[in-house]
Amino acid sequence: MCGVVRAFLRYLHLKGFISVALADCVPSFRRWRLAGLPTFLPPQKVQQVLDACDRTTAMGHRDYAVLMILAKLGLRASEVAALSLDDIDWRSGKILVHGKGRRQATMPLRHDVGTAIVAYIRYGRPAPPCRRLFVRTLAPHVGFASGCAITMIAKQALERAGIHGYAHHGAHLFRHSLATDLLRSGASFAEIGQLLRHRSIDSTRIYAKLDIEKLRELSLPWPGGAE
């Protein structure tokens, strides 16, 4: 925000609207890593988004499968876009995820997620030579170039469900929502970090800020305050 104000003041001075250069008068504030609060949806809102998918259409089957992976497995948009048909081991119920930094991880494939993927493959996915799991519904039937398409699917799904007013309005919102719901359900930081494949436990601890009840238990009484 400070940078925006400084840029605006420079513009005003450059155009002659103000006679004094005021941009340097705007103070800088130190920003701490992971200082903000994750944006999340409560479980009923997540279900509202899923229910808004029209699974009578090919696109609806695809979008529902994408959203189930985001909401139930916590994958990043780029990881969903990179999934291929060969990454799913149906016999063992596992899915191979190609994560950040070219790291790979094998995750359990939940039954409800697997069911959504099967429905998409049977009723919504074209049959191109492309091995990518998720492909364009219109020709050419190729895989998505990046996670941007997955983010757009998530944004359109939120819009379709009538959910507005969240700072993060894309695929990562479902990842935050899953982590927050798991924490409030009693999962440990280690378990959440393992599911989300965090390199640092600090990336997982940020969700503690959203668990008000646990923070209340850890807080110290204010001297002289009400018991």
C-alpha cells in the first residue's frame, strides 16, 4: 500500500498537480514473512462450491474433479495442471504429485476424489493422445500450459456459487481451507505439513492464527483483567 501511495505522489509531482515532491515522506514499514492471515472457506462454503458444478456436462465433470482435488487433497494449481493419467495408481489408491522444485510425492487417493476423477474420465474427458489428466473441453484437446487455467476454474466456481469478498479468490483458497479445517478438527501441525508437503514447519504454523480456541488456551491472563 505504501508503494502505491508513493507512486501516486510521484505521478502528481511529475504532472505538476503538486509543487513539492512528497513521495519520500511516505514511511516504509517492515514486512515479516508469514505475518498475514490465510484466507479460508468454512466447510459448508467449500461444499457449496462443489454442489454448484453442473455434472450433466463435460465441463462440469472436469471442474468438479479439479475442485475435489483442490479441496480434499490440497494440491496447488500448478500441481493439478501437471497431473497425468499415468500418475494415478488405481490398484494401490495412490496419486503421484509433481510439486515445487521438481519434487515428487505420493499421496493417498481419497475414494470421493477418485470417484470424481473416474466420472470425469468416463463422461467428460475427450480421448486425445495427450496423457494429461485434465485437458481443454474444446479443440484442441490439450493439457493446460500452467496452473493459471486451474486458478481460473476455481475463480469461476466461486463466482458460480455466489461466494465473494475473500482476499484470495482462486485455487489456493481451497488449500488454506483444507489446512484450517484439519487443524480445527484436531490434526497436528506435522500431519498438516506432511499433507501439504511444506518444507518448513513455519509454513504450517501460520494456520494456528486461525484457531481461536487454541490461541485462547495458550494466551496469558491480562494483569488486573477479568477472570
